[in-house]
Amino acid sequence: ALGELSLTELIIETGIHDAIARKLNEKGKLSRNAIAEGIINNVRKTIIRDQLTDPQFYEQMSKLLDDLIQQSRSDAAAYEEFLRNAEALVKRLASKQSDEDVPAALHGKREATVIYNNLPNIMGMVRRGMSEVIESSMEDGRRLELALRIDHVMRERAPAGWRGDQAREAQVQNALFPLLNRNRQATMALFELIKNQPGY
């Protein structure tokens, strides 16, 4: 079964050294730089593939990958440090845990957490002309309240098989529209995020 796993999945299952030995450098002929490039390319591929599911989280992971790319691999100690950091980044990607602590009310609610983390960006796109209701929803506990309301609406009112069905997608958009104070641009930005959440 390990043979079918991607390099990033194998790193999570066996640790980075085993993953390199089993997948990346089976014949033992690659240089440190070639191994490092293989790891970087696999992590980048994972970020690109999954970025629409949580843009805020994957933007943060992208910055960590940039830091990893800049890291020196000149001597054995630096190379080991690079491998440790690469393994830590892969494990964070797998757990989909961002640095920012989320309120306790969101624990165990993956989709609501994604919405909560991305609401400021969604609202940032439509700041001009935005009403005070939306503006204030990004302060204090209102962002949490809005994220939980959106999550509840999606679970209660989204029809089965709504993705790809124009009429059902319109029902979802209509359910979200009043929550965002009837702001069409914010509704469409939120809808694009929600469309990429496998839990809805």
C-alpha cells in the first residue's frame, strides 16, 4: 500500500527519511539538492491542488514553503534542519491546521473554520460601499457568529447534489445572500469558497 502513496503522504506515514529512501531516492543516486527539489516540488503540488479549499491557510503554507526554499542546504547540519522543517510543513499541510487559534465553538467544524478564517478576505474584496452591518461583522465575536450562521444555513438549506446544478446552486446563493447583507460580490466570493468544501 505504501507504494501507492504520494511523497507527501509517505512522509506523514513513515517520516521523511523513510519516504526519501522508499520513494524519492530508491537507488540512492540523488544528491541532497535533487532530493530537496523533489520534496519542494511535491509540497508545491499539494498546495496548488488544494488551495481553493482554504485560500487563507494555503497562502500561509505557501509562505512557509518559500522560507523552506530559501533555507541553506550547504552542509550536513543545514540539510538535516531542512529535512526537519520540510517534514513539519508536510504534517501541517496534512492536518490543515493554521497558526491562528480559532474559537472553541469552531473546534471539530472544519468547514465553519475555513469560512471563519476566510471571511476577512471575502469582505476585504467588497469594502467600498459596504454597510455597517457587514463591516462590524468582522469585529469582536461577530465574525464567529456569521461563520456559524453560514455553516448552519449550508447544512440545513443546501439541497442534495447542489454542485454543478445551476438551479440548486442558485438556491444556495439565495440562502447565503441575506447573511451577507445582500452584497452580491461578497455572496459570490463566499459561494466559490463553499463550493470547494467537501463537507457541504
